[in-house]
Amino acid sequence: MSRQLSDRLTRLAGPTPLVRRLSGQSVLSAFGDGVFLTGSAVFFTQIVGLSAAQVGLGLSAAGLVTFLLAVPLGKLSDRYGARRVWAVASLVEALVYLAWLLVGGLAAFVATMILLENVAATSRSARNAYRFDVFPREQRVSSNAYFRAARNVGYTLGALLAGVALATNDDQVIRAVPIATAALLVLNAVLVSRLPSAVHHSEEAPLATVLDEAGDRRSALRNKAYVATAVCGGVLGSHQVLLNVVIPLWLVEETDAPRVLLAWLFGTNTVMAVLLQVAAARGVTTVADSLRAQRRGAFFFMLSCGIVLVTHDTVGWVTIALVWIGHVTVTGAELFQSAGEWGLQAELSDPARRGEYQGVSQLGYTLGTVWAPAAYTFLAMEWGTPGWLVIAGIVLAAAVLIHPAARAAERHLTRLEADSAQPA
């Protein structure tokens, strides 16, 4: 029996030893992040002594600075190597969590939050660049699906551990939350440093050897179609706003559903992400495959809007069932959109500048989502049915526009490859 359980867990972790190692790393990293994320609101208010408005100010400042530095931080991976930058950034991130124990006011909080967010952004860019480099083309999206499922497991473990700490209502125990996160992230940095070196695969060799005199033409920011693709991807990725902000607010303020339903909604989302992400990403390799996944994600996004909007006028178990189904469909949007996003990033990035392209991806994604919490909340809560339809229309527009943007970005890389093949 134990042998069968072990074999099943091995299959869930991935089909190859490297995928399983990186899945373990994903669990460990998300475990650490999840501990602090779950307890951060209590830590910042009770331990640091900040108000909710001050916490929001710090988060906004950190987001702005990270947005401005996303591309140069991404370039670090191209210059020094993705694995090395990932490992160093992971270690620095762990040390910054320990700095929370020394923070005692707004200025120190803002400075620490800015540092943490920029280090985390560097780590993410390097991590994604490494994953795209270390796997051959046909394995990139499917492997990322295993990692996302693993991260959901890690976040759940982190939430459970933080929940135990918060249940004590003891300030000294809550002070240990960033220490626990730091310890887990130090182990994560060690694990990352021991990963195998990433090498470019043969199909990427022409671009990797583009002539130096091509210069700025290869800059990720010069690939305007890629920036547009990232922005459209950000809009399609705003399902997280619906998932984490709008639907919970709608449930509490506009329906008669019991608030305890929120726990079931988030539980369903976690279970679906763990069990179905790999299936949703299956077969996604090319740009065409990725765009098809984006269309499917957009369909489920719009379907969720249509289902949830009617719950304003339903009662009892009908409301409960429809809100739950709406949450299931928006989770479907998350699963397919994520697969499409990974595929587009893998296929449309210059292999010689993966880190830089990851920085541009973060920049574009931010442009596509930074407005969504305020806009979607206003549209749904103030406009009601018309507002939900406008949200669905925004998603439909992004789903349409991402197609010509992605194809233009693909042509941009084709031209670079053709230029590199010409003799000096």
C-alpha cells in the first residue's frame, strides 16, 4: 500500500528526475512564501504596528519600483547565468525576511518591501529563464504545469503552518513567522544552487549566436509586439482579481450565500490547480497551441462572469451552487491561461535574452493587471449586470488582440534569425 502511494506521489511530481527535483523546489519555495503571506496582515499590524492604509502604501510603492526595474533585473540572468542569479536572489530573499524583525515604522517598512519585491522579481525572472533553458521545447509548458501544481501544495502547507501560529494569538509566536519563511527559503537557495546547469537546445542555436553588431535591435523592449502580447496576457491573467477579490466581495455584499462558502471556494481552486493543471497544459508547445489555450481560458473567464452576475437575484442553494460553479469556471480560466502564457513566453523569447524577456513579461503583465482590482470591483459592485458584461467584453478584446500581437512577435524573432544567418 505504501509502495503504491509512493509511486502515485512520484507520478504527481513529474515524469523525469529533473522535473521532480524542480517540483520539490517549487513546494519548498511556496511553503516559505505561503507561511509569510498568510500571516503577513497580522504581522504588519500587530508586530510592526502599521495601519491597513500604510500597508497598502508600502505595497503600492514596492509595486511601482519593481515595475520600473523589471527589465534591468531580468537582464542579470542573461549576463551572469539564470541558475546563479536565481540561487543568489533566493538567498538574499531569505535574508530580507529576517529584516522584518528589525522593522519598526513606515519608512523602514516601505524600504524593506521595495527591496523584497525587487529581489523576488529577480528570482522569478531567473527561475523562468532557467526553466525555459533547461528543458527542450516540447517539455517546457508541461513541466511548468507540474511546478504550478507543486506550488499550490506548498502554499497550502504554508497556510496551515501560519494558521497554527496565528491561532496561538501570541506575539512571540507570530514573530517567528518570518524566521520560518527565511529558514525554508535558505533551504530553497541551497537546492537551487545544486540544480544542473542549463544549456540552450539545438533548435535555438541560430538565435543564440546572433552577430554582436545587431545590438539594440535584439532588445526585448524593441520587440513591441512581445510587449503587446504580455499586456494582453496580463488582461487575460486578471482572472486572479476575479478569483481573489471580486467574487468574494460579490458573495459577501450582493448575495445571500453564507460567508463560510469562501473557504470552500478557495479549497476547490487549490484542489483543481493541483490535480488539473498538468492536464490543461497537455499538448501546448507551439504558438498556435498557446493561443488556443488562451482562447479556452478567455471562454471560461467570460462564462464565469455570466454565471456570477445572475446570483444577485437568486436565493438559497441556487445562489450557493451558482457562485461555486462561477468559481470553478474562473479556475478553468486560470488553468488554461497559465498554460498559454508559458507557451507564448517560451516560444516568443529570444533564447539569448531569456532573462530580459522575462523582465518585459513582468512589465507587460503589470500593465495588463494593475488597473483590474479597482476597475473590476467598481464595475461589478456599482454597475451590477452591465458591469459584469463590460468585464467579459474586456477579456474578449484581449483574447482577440493577443493573436495578431503574438504572430507579430513571432515574425520579429524570425527576422532576427534570418539576419543572424547572413554572413558578416
